[in-house]
Amino acid sequence: MDFGIFAVLAQDGVTNAAVYALLAMALVLVFSVTRIIFLPQGEFIGFGALTLAALQGGQFPRLLWLLIGVGVLCFAVDLLAALRQRRYKPLPRRQLLWSAGENLFYPLLLWALAQSFDWSAVPMLGQILFTLAVTVPLGVMLYRVAFQPLAEASVLVLLIVAVGVHFALIGLGLFIFGPEGSTTQAFTDWSAEFGALLMSGQSLVVIAVAAGLIAALYLFFERTLFGKALRATAVNRRGAQLVGIGTAQAGRMAFALAAALGSLAGILIGPLNTVGYDSGFIVALKGFVAAIVGGLASYPLAAAGALLVGLLESYASFWASAYKEVIVFTLIIPLLAWRSLASVHTDEEGA
Amino acid sequence: MNTRRLQWLLFAWFFVFPFLPLPPYWITIGNYIGLYAIVALGLVLLTGIGGLTSFGQAAFVGLGAYTTAYLSGVLGVSPWLGLPAGLLVSGLSAALIGSVTVRLSGHFLPLATIAWGLSLYYLFGTLEFLGKYDGLSGIPPLALFGLDLSAPEAMYGLIWLCLGGCLWLVLNLLDSRSGRAIRALASGRTMPEAMGVDTAQYKILIFVLAALMASLSGWLYAHLQRSVSATPFGLNMGIEYLFMAVVGGIGQVWGAILGAAVMTGLKSQLQDWLPRLFGSQGNFELVVFGVMIVLLLLWARQGLWPWLAGAWARWQPPAPLPLAPASAPAGYAGLARRSKPAPGSLLLDVDAARKAFGGLLAVKDMSFALRAGDVVGLIGPNGAGKSTMFNLLSGVLPPSGGAIRFCGERIDGLGARRIMELGIGRSFQHVHLLAQRSVLENVALGAHRRGHAGPLAAALHLERHEEARLLHLAAEQIRRCGLAEHMYTPAGSLALGQQRIVEIARALCSDPLLLLLDEPAAGLRLQEKQALAGLIRQLKAEGMAVLLVEHDMDFVMDLTDRLVVMEFGSKLAEGLPEVVRNDAAVLAAYLGGIE
Amino acid sequence: MSAVVLETRQLSVRYGKMEAVRSASIRLRAGEIVTVIGPNGAGKSSLLNAIMGALPSNGQADGEVLYEARDIGHHAVEQRLGKGLALVPEKRELFTSMSVEDNLLLGAYRRRRRGRSHREALDSVYAIFPRLRERRGQLAGTMSGGERQMVAIGRALMSDPKVLMLDEPSLGLAPRVMAEVFHVIARLRDSGVATLLIEQNSRAALQVADYGYVLEVGDVTLEGPAAELAHHPRVIEAYLGARH
């Protein structure tokens, strides 16, 4: 292998690693705050890329149907919960109004917006923002419907629920988007040659955006009270409860961020790959491998893990392209063994 | 009609089923129910009872199926050789993967199973000699003494026979010494290890057993389908197996069959109906499955079987199982017993023990001794380091310095299992009992090291004599502690005071020379305290040495021969209860006040 | 006599079948220190958690919790904090991998008075615990037991509570540090905060408190002014231990 190929593979690896890093961040965040292993993360990759593709193609973003549907479900859950507690406390009118606004009115507003503009003519940043305006609330609503009522359940129960949500979303994804994938427009067609290496502007954008998002996340966690509240929940759930950081609120926030990071990951890979309703799952699982390197707790280690996975995958595809997935997923086992040796066990483990 | 007979009758119904005049399609469904139930049964053992979650069982099914497919389809070996070969391949892989992954704590194990489930799936789909994603075809059908088993009806019989066999073995295994150890696994490491159970070994055991059952299902599948490809062994199928176990009731052996039947039947119906309702584009059964599993966990986390069993139990209360033998079984008198040390001889000698957590010294050079027949109280205010001291003695934590000797032998740094073998029994401050199981089963767990029969003997029920001895031993300890009337009550439904006594009975099963009791009086009502004190006095009269770690000074005052008072990790005072009680330093430290 | 700020009526707490507190009725007036003493496992912590609305998920509270004469039994922890209740739990529950100042700031996540800025709230806590100002950048997990207790109390004070509940504040503290903590509790009374104090160190608790209740395995068995309770023969025998 000469240096040129080496460099091309490295560039590919780092580009993919940037995407895996975003996903790994989201997984670490959701797990540390809610103890949910967020398997449906992969679906948001598809949602993000396909919604953006629809907007760019001048089509109606069909994901809105899902948002409207889940919104109705969400409001029904809120209403039912309020009615069931009516014996103990008065009907929380303000909360219900708020819930109706979030879950019923907001999706309809988006629907009206989607209908009344020619989104293909809007600058790409606008399209991306609209995409996030659809996917982020979807993440929050999923938390409300499937996970919030189970906030106290064990990690295992939450994991199985996550699998259930993943199944449901995959099945609905096929219905909504159809079996074909799409690609989105390139961010840039700039490229430059450095000796044997062809630097693609596309890769640079992916890496820069991912790095920027990671930096923004860092600032969010270090500098804002909201960010600190999320960290606090991850460190000590009981302590967080006693200072009034509600489990539900922290969970919604974590899911909103995870949905945003997931759809951004999809938007970033959209121009380079054909993204279908189900292609996100494998990508997200590689983000998982990275998150596991970080013990589902450490952001820097998860980022390092993402780099490892990206490079390994890239070089593996050169030497043994057929075995690339086998190699990446088998990597988890020695990594886990290393993690379990590295982490000190206290005597009582959670049942 | 008793419950057990009804269960087997239900099972027998599945054998009558193929002879009914039904469309052949139903037989096919029946075949798949059987195949899936075998895998789900393994998951019940692994996940429901042992507490280890696996999303990767489909990969083991694949190993079994591909092994026989390659041997019989490509190499032309007899299909009957494919079975042991497949079991060997899966068993060895499981032992290998298990030895790395089952030690992982909590959620890391399920993640690992997702990972190796995926990597095996990709391996099946990539390897040249396994036909890549097209798979292998032309697998010969099974034949037995010239009898062709290629017809679905014939395979039906074989599949359900295999399922019945697995069911029998699993039920036998669970009703034994090994079974009690397996049930204890889900409650963490500390309690089973303190009972002498090698938790790592048992975890690998159930991991391998579940893989073997999956492999058997794969073998049957390969010869039923006569071709294999990677898709049915992917992660989705692995998840579906887990769903089946969860739907049926994850901790329930019979739930495996119920879950497999419900899920398979539902799936085939949904595949028929949903496209008619919604059109063919879409994978609606997946949506329905997903939604169903979320709803099930929201509303009925226990699954369907406990719900059915509960309804049936109202009508016909189940008989307790296992039962203690009515009289001492043969060989009971010959059960190995420890020789009692002479009263007053040195039993436990703690010499400058210390324990540091980071920079914090929780136990600072503690020294005290305990002689045979002594009842000693280790007391001190909350946070004085009593619990840490207790954990050093019981082997839960290794000391950072000093020496602890028991009967002259160094025990500091030995694990909990070894310490309990040497003759130190213990109870837990937060009661560690299996709430659903009877008092007898809970207590019999304490006799784990008094038996030797392995899991194979247990699965074949070849160890009934030893099992009877162990159960009798447990029953004797229950009577000794005055709980005979609660022998078959689920331990979780007893009052806290009685649960503490159950823990003592369990500790007594190991024939200890010294009992360590961790805050036995905490949270007890007055009468319960009196009952407990009575039991401790009785044990002392029988020659038992007892170390009580207590916060409640009143409780230990009249009960103990000597008190050791701890404060801030070190010994503040030691002596006769009345002397200690009036010691100025103890009064100041223990009873407090602000200057 | 000042107004009653907090009152429980027939408050019971059960975990499944186990009843931890049985119809406890206690009262707390503005600017008063009330202590609940009793043996381990008598349900003292459950009582505080029920008042705070922070019972574990298997816990169920029945009966009334009145705050300023309004039933707050159906309010969530966040709302109770907003009204002016704060709890310092037995295990401190600090955010160990975060700085002291971040711990304190998070205490103001739901505060009673919106008017006061975080800075002012921080300054008032630093005025009470000057040591925390020196250590504000240090990770809470690396502090000594006494300092952790100060962070825990400081964090609770950041929400500007009218009622402060302390669960075993002296636990694991050296006598000198404990005395310091009790002095702070006494000083808070002067600033108008009502304190509900749970202690296993009955003597110290009764010295600092105005009024006391004895909780024994779920039941309130005795109550009275702290000075009288301290000399009540049953209290002396069971909790103070001086038999002679």
C-alpha cells in the first residue's frame, strides 16, 4: 500500500469517524441521563437524510405524517394520564393546553409551512433547519409515549422497549418512505489535490461540522445550567431529583439532542451515500461500538472509539472488504472485556 | 386435576394436533412454534432465571444449522452426525464467548450479544464455503432406521419430542442444587458467592446450555427447510426470540412455549391480514410487534404465563415444590460435619485490619478476637465503619492491611466462597432472599457446598438421594429456627423479622462455627426483636459463636458476652456490656451531644 | 407563637406490604427547629421523603401534607421546591464529578424567589460556609465528609427554602465538624428558616431543637418540647442510653 492509498483510506476513515462520533455522543448522552440504550438512533439518520432529500426534491416531507400521528398519540397519553389522576388532583388545564400545542398544533403548523413554500428553492441551511424542526420533536414525543412511563424500569426493560420502538419505526419507515433510498445535494463541489491525495470538500464539511457540534456540546455541558442539569442527572439521579431536575424533563432534553444529532448525522452522510429508511441502523451500531469504548459514560473516550472504528473499517475495507462488518463488530468483544477489567466493581450490583 | 398434570396434558395436545384434519399450513406453523420454543426455553433459563440478557441466540441457531448443512449437504456425512458436531461447535463458541462476556456487568452483556450476533451473521453471509448470502441448499432429510422424516408431519413429531426432552431436562435442572444456584444468579454476586456458589461458572453454564438448545433448534431447522441462508440467523431473529420469552413470561419455563406459540401464530395471521388492510408496501407486522412489546412492558411486564397461571391458581392452588422429605433420608447421618472446637478456644482473630477507600480510611487498625461459644457485639454509631469491617470478615472486600485469622488460618484476602467453606456463615443487612421461592428453597441454597452433584446429574435427576438429604438438612434448620409452619411460604411474603430468621437458617445449612449477623435488629418490631434474641441465645447454647454487628445498643446489651465499640474506623472500647455502657468515651461518642 | 408552615396529618408511607410510617402527624412553625428522633429503620427517612414528594417508586404515601395550610400531597418535587421546601438527604447525593460551585448552582435550578440572582444566592451560601468559597472549583467528590455535608446543605439553601429538612446531618462526621454543622442549623433559625431535623444522635438533636417527636417503627410514640423530651425517662432509656 503506497502513501496515496493510505491517505485516501485515512480520509475516508476520519470522515466516517466524525459521523460515528456524533452518534456515539448522542448514545452516551441518552444512556447516562435516562439509562436507555437508544437503539432507534439509527432511524433518525434515515429520517434526517430522507426529509432533507424530499425538501430538496420539492416533495412533501412525508415524515410529517408520522409526526402528526405520534403527536396525537402523545396528547392522548397526556390526556389519559390526567384523567386517571383526576381523583387525586384537579385536571391540569394549563399542562393539557401546552400538550395540545406541542403535540397537535405544532405538527399542523409544520404541515402548513411545508405546503405553503417551495422548499427546494430555500437555501440549504433553511432546509436543514426545517428538517430538524420535524425530527427533534419526534424524538421528544417518542420519549413521552414509550419511555417516560417506564422511567423507573431496569436497563433491560428499557432496552427491550427501545428494540420495540426500533421495530415499529423501521416498519413505519418502509411505509412512509418506500424501499428506495435517496441522496441529498452536495454541500460543496470544492476539492483540492495535495500530491497523491484528493481532498474532497465534502469530507471536510463533514469533519468540520462534526467537530463544531462536539465543541458546541462541550460548551453546552460546561457553561449552561441546562447542560449542567443533564450532567447532574447522569452523575446522581436522586440528587438531581431533589434539586428539581425532573427525570422527565431531563429525558426529553436528552432525546431532543439525540434526535438532532442523529438527523444531523444522516444529513451529513446524505450526499455521499444513498440513505434508505433502514440504512441508519448499521451506521448507528458502529456509533454504538464507539460509545461502548467510552463505557457509555465518557464522551472523549467515545470520540476516540469513533476514530478507531472509522479507521479500522476504512483499512479493513481495503484489505478484506468482505469482512469489514465482521471485523468492526467482533472488535466489541475484546473492547468490552477490556472495559470490564478496567472498571472497578463495587460489591452490590444493580439487579 | 393437579396443575402439573394439566401442564403435561396441554403439552401432549401438541402431539395429537398433527393427526387432526387440519390444513398442512397449520403443521408448518406448529413446526416453527416448536423450533422457536426450544430457543426461547434456553432464553428463559439464561435471561429470565439467570438474569443474563442475550439478543444473540439466533447466531447459535445459525451455528447449529450451518454445521449440519455443511457436513451433510457439502461433505455428505450422515445428518445425525451433524447434531453432535453442531452442539460441539456452538457449545465451544458459547464457552469461549461466555468466558469473556458473562463477567460483564449489567447492560454490557446485552450489548455484547448484539455485537457478536451481528458479526456471526455477517460471517455466515461472507464465508465462501458457506455459500455467502445465498447459503447452502440440498441438505438431506433426516431418516431413522429407514423411516423417512422429510414430511413436515414427521418432523413435527421429532421437533416436539426434542422440545419435550429439553423441557424435561430444564425442569429437572431447576429443581435441584444447581437450579437453586442458577436462580440465585439474578440477585447479584454477593449473596450467591456467600452461599458458596461460583457465580462465574454457573453463568457460563447457563450460557452454554442456552446455546446448545439454540443449536439443536438450528439442526432441526436445517433438516426441515433443507436449505440455510444467513437471514434467519440475523439480529432481528435474535430479538424476536427474546420477545417470545418476554411475551410468554421471561422467568417462566412454560412461558417459552406460550410465547413462541403466540408470537408465531400472531405473525402468520398478521402477515395475512395487514397487507389486505394497508396495502403491500410496508412491514406492518414489525410495527405491530414493536408496539405490542412496548404495550406489554407498560402494562404487563410479567408476560402472559404468570397471568394465566395466576388465574388457574385461584381455581386450583399449586402444590409446593420441592417438598422436604418426611423423615431423614438414607445417608443423612453420614453428611460431613465439622468437628466443633473446644469451648473457649480462639476462633476469630482480627489483627490490625485496615481498609482504605481512596484516601479515606474506613477501618483503621481494628483488633479483636472471638472465642468458640462467644456472642460478641460489634457496635458503634452509623458510619463508624462497622459494615466495612463486616465486609472484610465475610470476604466481600479485601483488607488493605493487617491480618484476619479463623481457626488459625489466614482468611484476609480470601473470597466469600472460601470463607464460607471454612465455617463462617452470614446474614445480610438488606435481606437477600429470592422473594418468589419458598422458604425451604431459600434455606436449601445455604447447603450448596454440602452437595456435590453436578448439573448433568441434576438434569437427568440422578441425584435424588443427595437432593433429599440437602432438603432434609434445610428443613431441619428451618425447624431449628422455629419457622416450620412457613416452610413452603414464598420468602417474600414473610414479615421482615421472619425473613431475617430465614437468612440465619440458610447460613446454618453450611454447618458454620461462627455466624456473622449484619444489623439483624434494624427495622424490627419489639416482638420480632425478642424472637430473634431468643434464637441467638438458643444457638449460643448449642455452642455457636456469633458476631453481631449492630447499631441498636439495647438489643445487644443483654444478649452478648462482650462488646467491641467502633468509632471513625477504629476501636474505641471493648469489654463486658455493662462496663462498656458506662464508659465515658463510649457515652460521648456513641450517644453524642454537642459541646 | 408563629404560624404553622408545615404539617402532616395521618401521614402513612408503605412500600408494598411493608408499612414504614403509620399515620404520623407532626407540625413545624416558622423559624422553629423540630426534630424527629428514633432508632434505625423506624421510618424517619421515609417521613422526610414523603413530605418532599421524593419517595422511591415502590413507595406510597397516604394522608395529608399541608404547606402553609394547603395540601401539597399531589405536587411533584419540582413544585414543592418552588414553594419553599428543600431536603438534604442522608447520603448527601452530591454531583461528585462536578465542582462545588456547580453543585450549588444546580441547587437553584428551581428556586422559590425568581428575583434573587444566582450570584446573590451563591454569596449568601458562601457567607454561611466560607470554606466553600475557597474550595468552589474543587470536585465535590474529592472533599471531606464535613465539607460534603456543607455542600449538601448549601445546595439546599440555594433554592431559598422556607422549610429545610435535614436527614441525619451528623452521619459519619467527627464531633467537631458535627458541632459546626449544628451551629449552622441554629443560625439558620435566626434567619427565619424552619428546620425539620432527623437525627440518630438524639442528645445533640434535642439540644438544638425547640420541639421533638419520637418515631418508633412507624408510629409517633412521644412528642413534646425538646427540653422536656430530653429528660423524659423513656427517651433517656431508649435513645440516650444513660440508664443510671
